Amino acid sequence: MEISTGKGFAKHLEYFEDYLSKVSFKGDPTMLYEPVEYILLSGGKRIRPALVLMANEMFGGNPKEALPAALAVEVFHNFSLVHDDVMDKAPLRRGKPTVHEKFNLNTAILSGDLMLIMAYQCLDQLEAEYIPEALNTLNRIAEEVCQGQQRDMDFESRNEVSTEEYILMIEQKTSALLGVSMRLGAIMAKAEKKHAILLEQFGRELGISFQLMDDYLDCFGDPATFGKQVGGDILQHKKTWLWIACQALLGQEEKEHFEHQELKSKDDPQAWLNYVLNLYREKGIDNAVRKEANNYFEKAISSLEKLECPNSKEPMFDLAEKLLNRTR
């Protein structure tokens, strides 16, 4: 199901895409700026900037005033993807070579740094009255994203990780920015602080559901539509929710067999991938992670229902449902 078919989302997506098409990311030296243009114009769902504009509309704001904030979160998001792909050694992003694969490792790191600077430059274009709160909000989330990324890397060297720790990690690394996107939109519309906080909470809960579905699709998605290497998390030995939940269900002999298979994974990665996927199915992990994603989706909907705003919340409800039931 394509997200862009959602009520309201398509309108805001088109509005943002038109704005983005008029922004130049060119500069000198070319090799520093070309990767920025490459990643920002390579597609993507544009969920975060659309959420800025949707939240802004819910509270009766002026979408034109919110566009720089929408661009800021999109640039920041893509900066984090560039560095994340470097750390994960990921070959594909949105069905295309990652920045470090297309260019080189050092250029990817430096261009990612530049994108972080650009995100703050975008906020400088806001009306003066909004800048302090917008900057504080992005600073807070930038720190959380770094915390989440470090937790994710720490998990790789730990033998045991709880599902609670994993949820905290994805909240910081992924869902926090979704929540802040909505909060920035509310800020641009001069919404009351209590409503901006509740909207951010909705975004965080929806973001956790979104990431759990991403983990599911990484294992069981269709390669033709997913846009990334299916099974990449397993091949990288990442401790996702599926991995952690599966480990909790294994008996001692099963754990020993699992560890033995993992030791042989470098010799035959495809055999390792097939083994883990079959084990997930055998233990019902594929269904369990979808259920967990739905639980956080229901929490998000509950938060949205409590929200008071002058305009319709229906487009946000519709988008939330499509994010849960997406295929990419």
C-alpha cells in the first residue's frame, strides 16, 4: 500500500516536493556537495517533512512559514541515514547504492557532517519568533538520535539485550524525529505547549510502531518493493526485536545450535539467512512483531484521540494506518 495515497499526505507531500525542487544543494568543491544532492533527491517517503506540514495545518498554521522546518527535518534525517549506512556498511538505500558506496567513505562522512549544518541553516530561515524553540527542539532530538545510534552499536557486542532496551533504542534513534517533526509543525502554528507535547508523544509511539514494521519488512518484505537488502539485519547480526524475542524462546540446545550456525555464517551467508528466517517463522516471531507494532499503533491512536486542535485530525489517522500496513 503506497503511503502517498493517504488523505492529506499527498497534498503536503506535493507541496514539499515542489519546495525541495527549488532548493539548490550545489557547491564547491563538487565532491562535497554532490552526495548531498544525491541522497536528498534519491526519493524516500518524505514522511517527516509531510508530518511537519500536516501538524501545522491541524493547528491552523501557515504552511509557507513551516516549510524551512520541514526541510530541516528531512535534511537531518538524511544526514543520519548517510552516517548510519557507513556504520552498518549497508550497500543499498532506497534501491540505490548508499553514499559511501557510490562515492567513498571519507566523502560520505564529510558530506553527512555538512548536511547536519544545513539542517540548522534551514531553521535560521524561520520567522525570528520561532527560531529559539525550534533550535532547542532539534538540539534535544539530535542528542537522542546519537544516543540511540550508540545503543544500537553497543548491542552488537552484548550477549543479552532486552526488548525494553531495544524499544528505548528505536525510540531515540527513529521515532523521536517523527515526534519532533509534528511538534515543530505545531510550534509554527503557535499551538499550546500541552498540545505540542501530546502530538510529539503520538509521533514517538507511531514511530516505534513504524520501526517495528521496518524490522519485520527487513526480514519478510518483498525485495522488489522494500528498497533495501532483505535480511540485512540478520546478515549484520543486529539484535532487532525479532532477534531478541526469538532468543528468549530458545532452549539450551537450540541456543547452542544457533550459536554454531552463527559461527559458520561467514562461510555461507545465504544459508545463515535462511536458517534464521525459518527459525523466526517456526517460533512465530513474524506474527509476534506485527502484534507488538500494532500495540504501539493503538497507543499512538489513543494519544491522537486526546488531542484538541481546530482542524480535522482525520488525515493524521489515515496516515498512521497506512504506515502500519505499509509494504516498503
